[in-house]
Amino acid sequence: MSDPHASPSGGQGDAAHAPLIEHLIELRSRLLRATLVVLVVFAALYGFSNQIYLYVAEPLMALLPPGSQMIATEVASPFLAPFKLTLVVALFLAIPAVLYQAWAFIAPGLYENEKALALPLLASSILLFYAGAAFAYYVVFPLLFQFFTTTGPENVAIMTDINQYLNFVLKLFFAFGVAFEIPIATFLLIWTGATTVEALSKKRPYIVIACFVVGMLLTPPDVISQSLLAIPMWLLFEIGILASRLFKRRRAASDDEASQDTP
């Protein structure tokens, strides 16, 4: 005998909630796996935390006068600065695994043509972020620190705090890593139909100005660092325009071939 108080749509409600619960469980599983990868990489790198910090500080240390050294103005800085940097490096190295977990979670909901395009974009975004960080370390830091260490008064000794230096370089790493994602962002805007190649090409002067404004906001207040970020951003925007133009032509050619093959 059925329960008179039971809702006639109760079974449908349970069925509707089941996929949501399954998605939440899978999301938790993916997040735990990504976190575990970061922690494993961090544990493997922690024993080399001081060496990692010295490597990151090398662009500045190489330009300091002989006998100069960095200082720690806080009691815990000698421990916290390398610890913080090692954690950031662990996350930095684990980005492919973290993004793979994100991809594995969203991929079942994508169409085949979206999967075929999303996977190269995901791989390209990782490589571009790494390229931006490498550009900051090997190109920007030497020029920037050369400028900073040679423009001050002669009687002023340069003794940089290790925590302040870390915050400074992490900001630049992040700024250049994100800036190098401009081709991906440009391509996605055009691919999704939010804008067109022609519209972005007409707005090129405004985009160049915007690049210098962003460079001014994300870098120290000097012309060198601002230009070293703004000019690559503009060039990467042009690369995104070119890639979008080539993709558009290739898709148009594919559509023409499909229409010719159709009887």
C-alpha cells in the first residue's frame, strides 16, 4: 500500500538530484587529486627550497657589488620566503596535472569538435604561461635590475629584503605569464563570435594603448619594465589575430569542401 503523503514526483526528483550529486563527488575527487599532486611536488622540492630561492635571486645578486648580500628584516623571513617560493614553484610545475584534472571533469560535456579545439588551446596556454615566466626571468629581470642598481645615488648600499624581493618577482612572473595568454584570449573571443578579426584590427591603436596602460599597472613605475611587458603583449595580440585569421580561412575551406562533397 502506497504512502498517501508521498509526492507523486518524488522518484523524478531523486533522479534529477542523482546526476548533480555524482558531479559534485567527481569534482571533489578531481580537486583532491590536483591538490595531492601539488603536495607531492612540494614535498619533493622542499629539501631544495634554499637553492631554489638563490636561483630566483641570481638576476639581482649578479648585479650587486662584491660582498653584498640580501637581508631579512623579519625573524621568520629566512624560513617563510623559501617556503613560500617552493610552494609557488610546486604549483607552477603541477599546472599540467591540475589542468588535466579540470579537463577530465569538463570534457564529457563537450562536443567532439569542441574537444578537438579545446585540447590544443589548453596545451598552448600552459606553454605560453611557462614562456612568459621564462621571458621575465631571462630577459626582463637582468635589464630591470641593471637599471635599478645603476641609477641610485653612489653612497646608497643596496640591501634588498628577501621577502620584499620575492613578492616583487612573483608579481612579475604572474604578470608576464598572464600577458603571454593574450593569443589564446584573442582566439577565443573570435572563435566564440564575441568579436571578429576585422573589428579587432580596426581597434589596434586602442589595444596598443591598453597594453601600455596594463604594463604600467602591473610593473614597477619605470619605462623599461612597462615597455618590456607592453611590447610583447602587443606582439602576442598580433599573433592571436594571425592565428584566428588562419583558422577562419581553414574552416571556410573545410566548409567549402563539405558543401562540394554533399550531393
